Amino acid sequence: MKAFASEINLIVLIPLVLQLLGLVLVVLIDPYVEKKQRRLLLISAALIASLIAENIVSDWFVVHGDVPPARTLLAIYGYAVRPLVLLLICYIVAPSRKHTPFWVLIGVNALLNMTALFSHICFWIEDNHYQRGPLGYSCHIVSAIILLYILYLTFTAQAKRDRFQLIIPTINIALVFAGALMDTFIAHTQSGITFLTIAMVSSTLFYYIWLHLKFVHDHERALEAESRIRIMMRQIQPHFLYNTLSSIQALCRIDPEKAFEVTEQFGTYLRNNIDSLDQPSLIPFTKELEHTRVYSEIEMIRFPNVRVDYAVTDVDFSVPALTVQPLVENAIRHGVRIRTEGVVTVSSRRTDLCHEIVISDNGKGFDTELLKTADGTHIGVRNVKERIEKMCGGTLAVESIQDKGTTVTIHIPINRP
């Protein structure tokens, strides 16, 4: 019988050890796993390895000798560590939370099991047999509570993701539940390794796979978003440069000296700001105002009937490059330049929740439904809207009345993600 038990031990032990070694190796070399999650996975692997050792040593004492103190200490360790491994999974699923109440539960569970050193309230060893006391299921209850919490964290963390990604965490939780139930209600085998320990090894490995897939998915989405932003910036920049140079060209005919002055000013402007124009990153709002002022001054020279006013009271925030300027350009070129006295107003203010930018004009207005079409006339507005949403978590709304004018309102959250 002892030889048979030893053979079963090896059959179960070798795959478990290989899984843990493989997990440690891939976690160490995987570039997608963040540092904190890597540390948690390695700690989990170490704790599970210690549980395997505890199972093997406890089983050895059962077969080879009656040593109640040693078996009691090993059982206390096993019951204290199992919920801890589950709590580490909480930090893998929701790393930003502290999970403090569950540390308290784990502490209480450990203290209850330590009473086995001097009482029978949880468990005791008698005649080399394990005996369960009235609080002998404290580890099971705490573990079940943490498992339900993991299930809650998983579904809330993945609420805005692909539901398909919930399969692996759900299977993991089911495995651990099944392992605990089998250890409780099915007679213990001669393998020495408990069903719960086996389930924990498999679930930790599967959680690594889940983490890897999640990080790869997030990385690909970030690259896709960055690529889309770069494409949009390339669409806006030539449009901006072309129209500015066209304005300077017009000035060459009506006021060559002014054209020379504006050209020099514009050249300095480009040299100082080409970096912000060439990358899809946030820039200070003051710099975006500088872009807008240079452009609008050139346009006001070309169109004397146009005036751009500023009512700016809030500048301490950042926006995507070429956010306000394209909107002022639209207001001038497609709205107010036909008016006898066209006025564009740029204002900003801070509210309790956001920074608000408003670009309004008294132009001819337009049908806002055209923003949903592929019409190139309003591509600048659509691009600004999409970049505000993706880069700032903000919003852009357009209100326009035919022959009355247009108002564009941008809200940028103060505490944006």
C-alpha cells in the first residue's frame, strides 16, 4: 500500500511541479505582465509550492508515524495560507483596490486555527486521525467568501470588456470551489496532494493566461488608438498649413509689407511649435491659444470684416494639439466671413467637474446632421471630437441654427482617467 501511495504521489506531484516551474519561467520573461502582477504571481507560486510541500509532509506523517504536534502545525499553516493565495488573486484582478476587510478575515481565520495548539475549537489530532471541531470550517467559509468576492471583482472589472474574457476567471473559481468540496465530502485519497491544492495550481496558471491575454488586448487597443490619432493629425496638419499659407498669399497682393511681417511671424511660430504639431499628445491650452491667435490674426488681416474675440478665464489644463484652431478656422471660412460684421468668440472657464471651452460665431450656421456623413467639409470637427474623447475622456457638442450661428462646446474632465 505504501508503494502504491508513493507511486500516486509522483503521478500527481510531477505535473504540478512542472506547471509551477513553467508558470514562474514565463512570468519572469513575459513583457506584457506588469511588475506588480508579476510579483503577485511569483508570490502565489511560492505559496502554492509550500502548500504542496505541506500536503506531502502531512501525508508522510500519516503513513510513517504518529506525531500530532507536527501535523497540527502543518495543518495550521495550510489552513492559514489557502485563503491568502485566493486574496492575492483579488489583487491580480483588481490591483488598484486595497481589499482591507479580507485581510481581517484571513487574520481571524489564522487565529482560530492556531487555537488547535491548546483547544479543540477548530480541530485536533487524535490517534493519528484528524478531528474537526465546531469552528473547523472557518478556512472553508473564509475561502468561499473570498471566492465570491473574486467573482464580483471579475465581472465588475470586465463590465466594459468582451464578455468572452470572463470564461477563464469563471472556470478558475469553479475549479477552486470544486476542489474544496471534494476535499470536504470525498474520502481523502492516498495521493497526499489535496484536491484544493491541485485546483489552486491550475487556477493560478489559468489566471496568468488570462492576464496575458488582457494585457495583449489592452496593448493592441492602445496601439490602434495611437495609430488612429496619428492619422487624424496628418489629416488636420496639411489642412491647417495650406489655409494659413493661402492667407499669406492673399496678403502679398493687398499688403506686401504686412505679408512679409506675417510670414516671419508664422515661420517663428512653426519653428517653436513643430514638435507639438507632429505628435498626438496633449499640449498646454495656452500653447493651443497661441496657435489659434496666430492663425486668426492672419485671417483677420485677409478678411477685415471678421473679428475674433477671446474671453479666457481658465488656462491651467491641457488639450490635444490643434483642437481650438480648426474650430475657429471652420467658423471663419464656413460661417462668419460672409457677414458684414462676423464675430468669433473663444472662451474658457472652469466648473466644478470640468474645463469648458466654447467657440461661438454669428455665421450662417449649418445642419449638424452633416457631421455624421463623410462630407470633407466638417472632417476637422469630427477629428477634434474624436481626439477629445480618446485622449481626454471629454466631450464635444455642436449647436447650430441656420442664419443665426454655431456654438461648439468642449468639456474636459478635471479628474480625467
